[in-house]
Amino acid sequence: MTIYGRTWWGKKWLQSFDGIDYDNRLPRGRTCANTGRAFGIKINGHIVTAKVHSSGSYPYRGSKPQPYKVKIILNELSSSEQQTIRQIIETSPAILAKLINRQLSASLFDKLNDLGIKLFPSNWQEMNASCSCPDWAMPCKHIAAVIYLIAAEIDKTPFMIFNIHNCNLSALIDDFGNGKLENAQNILKIDDIFKACSKIRIHNQAILNDIDLSTIPNLFDCISSILTDNPLFFEKNFHNILQIAYKHWQKYPAGKLVYYPASKKELSEEELCIKRWGNIENWQTFQLFIDDQHYLTQVSNGTTNVFMLSRNVLKDIARFLNDIPNSLLHRLNPELRFMHMISQFAHMLMEKSALIPQVLQNKRGEIIIRWITALFNESVKEIHSKISSICPPLLIKYQEIAMEPEEQVNVAISFILLGYIEDNFPASLDKYGDKDIFGLFFTGRPYKFTEFSNKEIPQAINLWLSRLYLADKPYKLYLMIKDHHEKFELEVQLSLDDEKSFIKLEKALSNQNVKLSILSDLALLSEYIPELERSIDSKLSFNLDDFAPLFLGIVPVLRAIGITVILPKSLQKIFKPQLSLSLSAKDKIKEDRESFLTLENLLKFDWKVAIGDKKLSVTEFKKLLKDSRRLVRIVDQYVLLDDKEVEALLKKLGKLPEHLNQVELMQAALAGELDEAKVVLDQQIKNLFDKFNTYASVDVPSNLTAQLRPYQERGFSWLIQNIETGFGSIIADDMGLGKTIQVIAAILYCKNAGFLDQGRVLVVAPTSILSNWQREMERFAPELNLFVYHGQNRELASDYDVALTSYGLARRDKKELNKIRWFLLVIDEAQNIKNPNTEQTKAIKAIEATHRIAMSGTPVENRLLEYWSIFDFINKSYLGTPKQFKSSFATPIEKARDKICLERFMKITSPFMLRRLKSDKSIIQDLPDKIENNRYCSLTSEQTALYQKIVDTTMEKIEKSEGIERKGLIFKLINALKQICNHPSQFGKKKRASIEQFGKMQMLEEILISIGEVAEKSLIFTQYTEMGEIIARLLEERFESKVPFLHGGLSRKARDEMVNDFQNLFQSNILIVSLKAGGTGLNLTAANHVIHYDLWWNPAVEAQATDRAYRIGQERNVMVYRLLSTGTFEERIDEMIQSKKELANLTISSGESWITEFNNDQLRDLVNIKNAL
């Protein structure tokens, strides 16, 4: 039921009729007004006319089908009376300030009353009312209904009081300042915000790394304080309704929108996302199309509309963006990545109540309310500005306009927020769901207000919300606070942009350009500090008790509404009590790494409460609380004792642990905090941990047949010192930086130092790279006795230093492997144990070993939950349980982009995890511009049998031939063996092929996955068109995206388009090139990875192909991978080329003809299978 007379002036209007009411007609009129029977109200000068339906269910029930006609005539204010009103307002800034904010000053009413100018009637002689109904009483219920409806409008705007006396107050005093007084707070038009971008923006994507959503403060209390109770546009207290909604949204869980139920948990996040939404990696873009009504009309991925425009479309989009895991982002188009960021931002805005409603008007005159970022807060505004600075230029498509980035972000956020709101609406507010105002705020539906009873609602809403929006103003309002030792003085000051000093209010108000705005702000300020209304130019004094609630509750609000508060030095930094942990040595300790094995025995700790630079014992702090106030002065600083925070601190103090274990002490000292308590180290402990975080150089084994680069020497030293200290290690260097050689050097050091007398070394790696490990260990550490535990008839040998096996065999033979005493367990491609629940992970973790090393080139930043499992392998329980880790690190870092949390994670893990990137300054100077890697691939049993069969049959023919015929047969043999090593189906011309059928393709898949993880591009060279087609088909099936193949059969146009796409489109990240087509004339510098799938045994030809990426314009190091089938002629020819200078200097024109010069014994030795895995 509508409440009338909600303001003092609205009440005054109704009270004016109390003495002239007959037979209680006014209450009956209220019922008539509430049921909507009064309509068609018009004001013409001082005459009000309306129509009112009779009792019953209108419009056509009751005693009379036609409505009664009501007319009310009030006294006109004469011209001289209107001038008197003008003079009073003109000489009283406080009265004018109230009117600007649609409030009637009681002072104005009293002054007019004293002068005999009555705004409200006191008897029937001051008004004339009539109704066509037969009721004899005056007023009848129909007139009373109209009186109530006038009261409702008077509540919304006191200008109505003057209007019904034929006094247009707004026009009367318009020249007091530029702009319409009655509409001082204008409603934004959609045309005003959908404007073309004024300048070209240069997008610095590095800004993305600076965005920390955890810095968004909780604005619930601030917004609640800014917005007033009982706004006049809703029958209930809409302020309370908004608070209920905000509180409900704060509890909005991060996973609320995840599509799949728990039963689908066996799928990875990436698999879940792709299963639900399709292969979004292939989307060219992600664009939202809107019309001039602020409606979403289309969502495009560049080729098709990807969302049905149903009433749930915004909820679907919000769900979709929430489903995208961070680990998939680097493979998505820039627009989609950006919208994912917007989704995270929007979610945090809800969680921290940092979203606010904004009123807009579309071209149809309809009112729309959208939810956007609370830009009145500086921290939130800074994040919004950073996000806007990297907004793709056409994320939001409106007609053909490239909108300002800030507005594109506003539109995107408003859509996502509305999707969240629809998905998470408080059930307790459902009872209001049929109300137009309610729908306006919470459903995004537009509404047009045209009736007498609602036409003032848009301005009332806009005025209520306007204080949440900071406009750039040509002046600044200041609240100066001075501290006279617990006596505080407040004064309002003002400055104009063109003035360097403060000016008097009287002078500022003479500036017509800013007068109304200044007065509006002053009226706003007096709402929070009522004492200012009486004397806005005077200084106000408060004692500490009276000042504390004003300082703690009001000052933050004033800052939020754009009033600058200048504080004395004593108040500029308010200290809060915080828990502190002191760690000190029990006795003098030996400052070496072995001390970390017994930290519990070496350290003692003491809990204290820190207040600024003061440290209080728990007892002293509790004593301080006994007689304290909320704001306490301690010497020269003030301490804030917030009731809720103090209560939480006291609870912590009551639950302080009496014992800290090894892990807690280690993490506390490394991070400098424990459970939000700051940790203070004494000098001995500080020195100990300083040495732990820096490692001395360890001499590289002299019997290592390789020269380590400087950064590799540092990595080797780090591995050795962790082994000596008893901690596990994750070496997570970027691919191509030589993780394997660093680990081999560490293993060799362990043998030289006698560590392997305590046990052996087990290396577990994917099957596809076992040959690579075998070759590199044999090449760089030949003194290590290597045993490959592989094959059907495998048995553990009795004499070896290092055993090499696959993940699959480690899982199947875990009981056999656990019979061996292992000194060191090394796992390569450690992401194979990223899921802690798989049998493979459990089997690997169950292998007992004194020391552990994990190797992985996968970025850690977006895969924290995967890294928990790897960390649990190297240092069990160091990061807690998966649930604890997710709560403490994964969610804050990945969802909120919490930099402080990330910094803490890096501090506690950095001693055990080493990750260097090729782009690091300390690394790049050690690297050559082109880094070559041989990758050794095992033949499958099918390939091996076919290979040997061709060797035997063809060699028999070669041995019986000579001259040109012999050369032709050798060429034929080499060509056949190349094809078999590539894939049996290429040699046999079979149509069907699979990755599992051959080793090279498995290795290629491994390499491409690793490259994809860092979002870089690859060229794959093959000399065979048929093989290029096979590779393209298999990769398309594996990655579910188009893989282009550039070969000689393409037209010039097709070739140019393919090259252009690869160079410029992020989706085009793999390009297969035939050696002949890619030999000359191509510039493919978008790639910094070159993979030679099959080799043309001539270094000049190979180099020419590599130079497609490694040429002028290439700004990154180029990684070159050469795939060689182990035990075959490919491996031995490569060895010959590397060892014989004359072969290395072959010209392009000489091709592979040099191989035909071999005699039969040399040729058979070259092509026979040897030492295959």
C-alpha cells in the first residue's frame, strides 16, 4: 500500500485538510487512490482536474460506468508574492541548496508563513473543489483521492507545491545559475554515452599483469551510508531492499555458474568447457552487438551467432565466461580473453558490493537501469581504467561506431552483472517481482513513466543515485580537519580551478557556472554533518568522543561523494591492532642449509599485538581494551579499535597455537607472515633464511661432456643444494632452456660425490621422449651406467646407476620398482601427475625415494591446482590439502588476481621451484639467437618390422647392381626408409593413419602441446606432400582446428592468404610447409619454433627452411627441433653430418647425392637398425 506524506512538506499538505474533513472522507480517499481509480490528473496553472472511477472494480463496475470529474482550484500566488519568494531564496544559499536537491527547507516555509504567504490551505476559502458525484460532503472521497495523489507528487518534488499555486519556481529562479534548477541532476541519454572514440588508443597488454582484483574494497557500508533511507519512488524502503540484494550477492560463490555437476569431475576443466561450449579456441573473435535501446541483439564469434537471444541470454553468457578455465585463455582470441577478465571483474564487484545502478533514457523515452562499476572509489576506478585501456577496439558493436573503451567496458560489465543478478536473485525479494520499479532495477527491463502519479519517478530515482557518481567539476570542496590534542576543528573550504588558494563561499556563489552545483554539494554535505546547515561558513568543534563516529563513519562517505577531506598529520595514518609473530633462535645456531631439517628444535616464537611501530603483549593489549574508545590516542598516533575487528582479533588470540611445525615455521619465515600475522625474525634467523634463498656455485662435474651456459650452471647448483638440504625441486624452465642437461649434470654430480651408494636414480618420462633421455645421457654423461626399463620382456638389471622408464610402466610395475632403494626419483613432463586422483599419479607418488626432482615447462601461472599435485610429489604436505591450497592460493590468485597472495605463494615456493623464461634478461644474454634441439623418436613395432624388411630386400638388389642403377636404388631405399620413419601409411599409401602408429607423430604432438601452452607459433617442415597432408589431418583431429599446409600445388592467392593468416591471426598457430614450397621467398617470422619433421640430409637445405622464421624481423630466439628416429639411418647420418666438416659445408645443389658414394658395407651399416629402444 502506498504511503502518502513521506516528507515533512508532504505531511503538511495532508495535515492542512485534517480540520476541514467531514465524515472521515480523507481515509476513504486514500483507499480510492491506492486502487488506481483516480487518473487523468492535469495541472493548468492553479487548477487541478482529474477523473475518478466509482467504488467497485474499475473501470466499468459500480454505480456509474462513467468516471466522476474532479476539479480543485487553489489560490494563485501573486506576482509580488512570487518576487518575495525569489528574494528569500536568492539571499539564502541553504534554502536554494535544499531546493536543488528537491527538498523544501523548513526555514523557507516559516519565512513565507510569517509574511502571510501560505503554501498549504487552512480552510475552504483558500481553495475551491468540486466533484460530479452525488456525495454532499466536502471533500468527497474522489476529491480526497486526488488530494492524496498530489501529496505523493509533492513528496517527490516540492516544486509541485508552487506549481499548483501557479508559480513556476524553476523558471522564477533559473537565472541563479546555468542549467535548469528543477533538473539539476539530468538523466543520461543513451546517445550521450554511445559516442565514437575520440582518439586512437595504443593498447599495452602488459597492463593486464598489473590488475589486482583483490584490491577492490568492500563498499557495502559506504554505499549504504551514501544512499538515504526511504527514497520517494517506492512504497517500501528501497534502501533496505538494495541492502538485502547487496548482502546476498556478497555470498555469490565463485563456482555458482559452473555448468557441470560433481559427477563430471573426472573431466578436466578444459574438457568440461569444450564439451559444453564447443571448440572455442577456433573462434575468430567475440563481439556483442547492441542497439540504440541498450539491448543485446547478437553475439558473434566472427562467423556465426553463438548465443540464442532468449530471456536467459545474459545468464548463459555469464555461465559461459565463468566456465572458461585460466589454463585455456592463452589459446583464445583477444576479445574472448578480455571478456573473461570482465567476467572475473564483475564477479569481484558483486562479492565486494562495488557495483551501482545507473539511470539511462533511451530514444523511446523509456527509462533503463543498468549496473556498472562503482567508480566513486579510487581503487575500483583505477582497476576499471586499467581494464578499459586494454579493451579491444570493437568488443561492443553499436552501428558502425567504435565506442570509447570506457563505455564498451561499462556495457560489457552491465550485461555480465545482469546475468549474475538473474542467476542469483534473493528469494526473499521475490514478493516485489511484479512492481515496475523493482523490475527496472533488477531485470534490465525498460519502463516509460507518463502518468501524473509516476512521471516524477525517474528524476526521483536519478536524484537518489546521483551522489554515487562523481562528475568532473570546475571546483573542489574541502573539509578541513585540525587536531588540537583530542579537540577537533572542522571547516568547509572551497577552491576554483583557476584559483590557487581557498576562496570565500560568497565569492564562489557569484560564479553562475558553478553556483547550483556548489549549493547541491553543500546540501549534501549538511545531510551528513547537520551542524553545517546552521552555520556553513563557521568552524565546528568536537571532542574525541563526538568526533570518532563522524571521522570513522562520515569521512569515508564524504570522500566517496567527491568532497576532499584534508586531515592533520596525526590522522593521516590510523593504525589498527594486528597480530604479530616473533621468531628467534633458542641458542646460537649454525647458519647452513642443514639447519632447515630441524627448525622446530632451533626456533622459539612469541605472539604479540602490533599497533603501528608499537608491540604489545597479549595481556597489555587486553588491558588497553578495558577503558578504550573506538579512536584511541597513543602518544603521537591514533589507533582505531573497530568493534568487529577487535572481536575477531580476540577470537584469534584465544586460539593461538602452542606449537608450530616444520612447514609452518618455514613458510612463516619465507613469506614474512602466517595466517595474516606479520612475522618478525631476529638477526640470526634472518641470516639463516637469507642464505637459504641464495645458493653458492657448485662445481660442474668435469666428466660432463657438455658446456653448461651460465644460467644452466645456476640451475645445476640450485638442484644440488636442494638435494643436500633434503628438499625436493621443480625445475620449470621454459622449453628449450635445457632442463634435461641440468638434471643429468646433477645426477652425475651425485655419482661422483658417492651419493648413489645410498641408492639409485629412477627417471620416469613419457614413452615418446625415452629415446631422447637415453641419447642425451649417453652423450653427456657416458660414465653413468644407464639401464632402460622398457619392452615386453623387461627385467630390472642388477648393475646400473640410472634406470629409465615410462609413466605407464611405472604405474603397472610399481611393486617391482618399490623393491629398489632409490636415492633420487626424477619425473619429466611432470604435468602427467597433475591430477592427484588418477592411478598414475598415485603410483608415481607411492615410489619411495630419498630425494625428488620434477621437470615441467608448463607455465605455472594459470595452473595452480595442477602444481599442487606436483609440489605434493616433491615436498609432501608442504602446501596443505588440495582444499586448503585452493582456498589459500588458487582461488585468490586465479579468480581475484590477488598480487599479495601471489607474492606470498612465490615466496614460500621459490626455494623449491625454478622457472626461467627465454625472455628473462638474465637468460636471453646467455642464449644464441637460434637454439637447435635433436628429438629422438622410437619406431613402433610395425615400423621396425617394415623398416628391416625394406633394408634386407633393397640391399640385396643394391649389392647386385652398379653405376646409375645402384645410385637409383640407394635413392629409392633412403626415400622408402624416410617414409617408414615418418609413418607406415605414407610408405604403403594407406588412407587411414593415427598418431599412436608412429613415434615421430607422438613426439610432434608433445612438442606442439608444449608450444601451445605458451601461445607461440610453429612451422613444421616436411619434404613430402603426402606426409604434410597426413600431419595436417591428424593434427586437425587431435586439436579440432584447421591446420594449413603450404605446398607447391597452391595458387599464388591461396598461398598469400595462408601466409597472411599465419602472420597476423592468433588462431593460426601451426603451419605445415613443404621444403620445396618453403625454400625461398617466404617471411614467416610470426613463428619462433621450427620443427623439421623429416630431414633433407643436407645442412644447407635445412638452414634455408629454418631461415623462414630466423630472419630479419624476428625479435625472439628461434627454437629448432629436428626429429630423428632412434637406431635408424636418420640418427647415424645426423652423427656423420655433425662430425664431418666437409659434409656440413655441402651446397644446396648437391642435395643428398653424397650418400650414394658409400660402399655396400658402409651402406648396410648405415641403414641397419641398431640399439633401438
